[in-house]
Amino acid sequence: MSIDDKTKSALIRKGNELFNERKIEEAYRCYLTASYFGGIEKIADYYNFESKNFIKAMQLYKFILKEDSNLGGNIRAKQKLDTLSQSVAKVLQKWLNDDETFNNSKTTKLSLDSKNTYLPNNYRRNSLEDILNAKEKLDKDKLSKDQLNNDKINKNYNDNKIIKKPAFEQIYKNKNK
């Protein structure tokens, strides 16, 4: 669906008015309808810096990366997403270091194990996107293994069943001989 330039500019102006009045959700709907990713980035910045809703900000930055064809917008959103995910990771690391159960363990460094082998070699600098991609690959592998096991079970079940043809088929074939 495409909208004409007049309607698009009216939606952007209305979105700007709503944003200035701090009606963020209404402004977001206007920007989204107009496909104005600069406005969506402005809303993501609002969530990031003013309301401190980091999850919502990360979702919007990720949305911009996925949908915006403007290279400049993608670069800005990627930089902001990476910075935000690094900040969240630092906070989590601090919480873990402050946690008594984590401090009582023998090592404070996270190590690679068989469950996160999909992370790139520079795993200390992974972005949230790398971690989510690795999780997605693990989920796909688990699904494919489960599917393979189900296929084997079904094949064994079908091999063990003796399928007899109906009697009328057998009689018909005998008459034709």
C-alpha cells in the first residue's frame, strides 16, 4: 500500500505534533503509516533516553534495521542498537558479579560450551543480534533433530504394519489372470 506525498507529509506533521505533546503511541502510528523511519528512530530515542524503556527501544531500532532501505538510517540504528545492547550486557554482568551465588563459583568468566558454538570467535564483542541468531540456529537444530527422530519412529511403525489389500481387489486381479 502506498500513500500519496500530500497524505504522507500530513501524517508526518501530525506525528511530530503528537510527539511534541508526548503522545508517543499515537505519533508512532502516524510515523509507521507514513513509513517515516526518522520519526520511528526519534521514538526509539525517546524510549532509550527519556523513559528508559530499553527493550522497547531495542525493538524499534531492530525494526528500523529490518525495514528501512535508507543506508544512513540503518547505520545510525545499528550503532544505537549495538551501544544499547553493550550497556545492557554490562548491567547484567554487574548484577551477576554482585550476586553471591555467581561469586561463589570457581570462575567469573563465561566460557564457550556445546550450546553456544554458533557464536562467532570474537564472542566477547557479540551484539544482541549475534546472540539471537545463535539461539535461532540452536532452535532450528533442535527442531530438525526432533523431526528426524519422529520420522524414524514413523518409518519403523509403518514397516511393522502389514497392509492387506481389500478382498475385492484380490478377487478382481485373480479374474484378470
